[in-house]
Amino acid sequence: MNKIYYLSTCDTCKKILAQINDISKFELIDIKTNPLTEAQVEEMYNYTKSYEKLFSKRAQLYKQLNLKEANLDEAGFKKYLLEHYTFLARPVIIYNNQIFVGNAAKTVSSMLEIVNQ
């Protein structure tokens, strides 16, 4: 199943989703109204082999909780991903057994090239 984990209140996510030609190919999961489950985080981990790759170090809560100083390990990253939606690097797009994490220009470009074929 193709999925998009996003935040409906995020303008960047909206802009990226608007560039997908056929959004109906995806299950859209708004992580603010549907908190991540352990199974969902594990599914993403199976693609990335790293919780840290799924984690947003730009989240304001990351700074507020001083997590940079905490030297998080993989278990720590997973814990915070499950605790609050803000820690997921958004959007996360799973399409045809590939994953695209975050909104970096290169990531978005690669994703759109594949998804819009």
C-alpha cells in the first residue's frame, strides 16, 4: 500500500502533495490527527534501517527538550517518534516499496520523478 505521512497544517507538505499527479494512489495519514503507531514506525524503519533518518532534528520540541545534548541512540529516536508527531521528518512517502523522507529538494525531486511516471 502506498502511503503518505504528512501534517495537514504544514504548508510545505501541502505544496509537495499538490505536485503529485494522482494522489488517489495513496493512503493519506495526517499524523496530527492520527498519531503514529509502533507498527507504522516499524514499517518505515524497515525501509530506512534507521530511526534517526526518520527523525526531524529541526523540530522546535527537539530544541526545547535539549535532545541534542541527550545523544540519542536508535531506541531514543524511536521513543520520541512515537511520543509526538513533530519528531517525524515530513512528509514520509512510501511508494512501490521505496521510501522518501523529508522535504529536501533532492528527495522531493526524486520522489516526484518516480511517483508521477
